[in-house]
Amino acid sequence: MSSTLTLTHTRASRSGLRPVDPKAVQEGIALFFSLKAKYSNFTVVEKLDARLCACNVRSERQPISTVVVSLPTYLDWDTECPINELEKANNKNLPDRHKAVLQHGFFIERMLEMGIEVLALPPSPERLEGVYTRDIAFVVGGQLIQANFTPFINDKASPRLAEEHTVFGGLKTPPDVIIEGGNVVVDDEQVFVGIGDRTNEAALGWLQAVLGSSKQVVGLHLKPGVLHLDCVFLPIIPANGAPSRALIHEPAFIKPAELSFVERLYGRIQKVHPSEVPLLGLNAPCVDTHTRLVSQHAKKVISAFEEWGLKVVTVDMGEIIKAEGGPRCSTMPLVQA
């Protein structure tokens, strides 16, 4: 795949938004050209055509071979209508978009250095939160499934709807099914789905019918205000022979019986300190069997990973985290098996 590299440089087109940051735009252009020149495993694609991609995700604890990313060049939100709790908390501390692009460039380069193939979607002022590519689609087995964003947030049209048009050629979600990739965690035979503000009950039955008997779709019901499952739940198998476990922010979940099922499945639930949740400590993708990409600010999670013999690659995503998305949110794996 290849495309012409173009980034849009316009002023904000909607009320409540800041003007576009020209430094962020120019930094993004320079970054893409630099990465294209330096790495043969970096490709810019205008849109993602699933029919042209190899797709295979068996478990999120397997090595990543191919991911889709974008840049936070236009990361912003209407301060009168933030769409999640961290945005609300950061209404007076909006992301520095130039710094965010620099941080994300470092993050992308770490993956390229590890030999991961990176497909980059150019950012657009129509996709303010397009950096969070995890949400727009997800792969289970050999099937890419296109997300269906909730159409309204706080009684206003969701600003994320335009992101659905960056992916085509996969399985389309029916209109009555609302599902976002951040609410889907694939772990071998189980596919966990967070049910709450951004994914509805209809997603469970539909996804189980699509996957058939090859996977067990497990619903985990989230309290109102919890953005996605991948912010509060992370299955782990330590590298040092310690028992498997699931890291969980327990107050995010509604049904104790569902947590009991997770505990039986993994042998242990490890509660995460509440201070780590807004730092997106659990939003830590597995880049190979025993290596995690982790926000450098999540010190307690990092210490736990190292205690279990896992290798930790830290990244500074402080500006990107302000809109409640971390390393996992910023990657959409196509091949992880």
C-alpha cells in the first residue's frame, strides 16, 4: 500500500474548538516524511482497505506484526461538551498538539525499531480523535470488523463518527449494534466485550453469531462514565512462572459475578491502584510475548510488570492521555498471532 502524503492545514471549522496548530501540522508532515525515508516498514495509507490487508489476531498476548496508527495533529474537543471524564477533567489543560505529535512520533518509532509494520492514516481536522485508531475497527481471528460509534454523546452528535470512514472492506456492523474497538479484548478462546456507554447489549449476541463456536464472547458490564474496557482491564501472563492474572480497576464494573468469572479464568484478580487509571496504566499493548508498551507515568503498573519478569518499554504520551487514550488506544493491530 502507498499513498501521497497530505495533511490538512485549516482553522477550526466548529464552534468550541481551537484553531489548528500550524506547528503541529508541520511537525506531522516532517515526521511522516522522515519515517518513510528511514523505515521500509512504515507506509502511509489514505484509507485502510481490509480486503488488501493480511488480518490475523488470535490473542493480544501474542507478538504484534502489523498495526494501524494516526497522529494527534488535531487532537481537541469542545470544552462545553467533553465526551469522556478525562476530557472534562482537562478542560482547562487541553493537549499541546505540537508536543503530542512529537510524543507520538517517538511511540511510532519504538514500534518500527522492533520490526513492527506500521500503516499510518493521515490525520484530518474532521477526525479530532483519529489518533485513537483502536476504536475504529478490530480484528478477531482473520476477520476485520468495522466499528459502529455511538451516534450521540451528551445529546449531541458524536464528533467521532467521521472516523468510521477511514476503514472499509471489513465486516460492517449492523445499525442496531454499537461497538467500539476499545471495548473488545481478544484473549485466545475468549473475546471480552465491555458493555456500557460506548458499546450496547446487542453487540454481544451479534458478535457471538459472527464468530460462531470458535470464540466465547464474554460481556463485562461497565459503570456509566467508564470509557472503554481497555482502560480498566488487562489480562497478563507473567514471564517468570508466576500465575496468570487479570489486572482490573474493580470499581469500573457493575456485576460481581462477571468479575468472579474472570478470576476463575485467570486464577487471580489484581486490583490496580486508582491513581493509575487516569494515567492509562492498563492501556498497555503487548508487542511480543513478554514485552509491554506502557505509559511512563504509570509507575505502579510498571513496577508490577517488572516484578513478573515482563520487559517494559516506556513511552511518554502525556498529551495524548488527556483525551483518555494511551498506547493501546493508539494502535489497531491487524496481525497479532
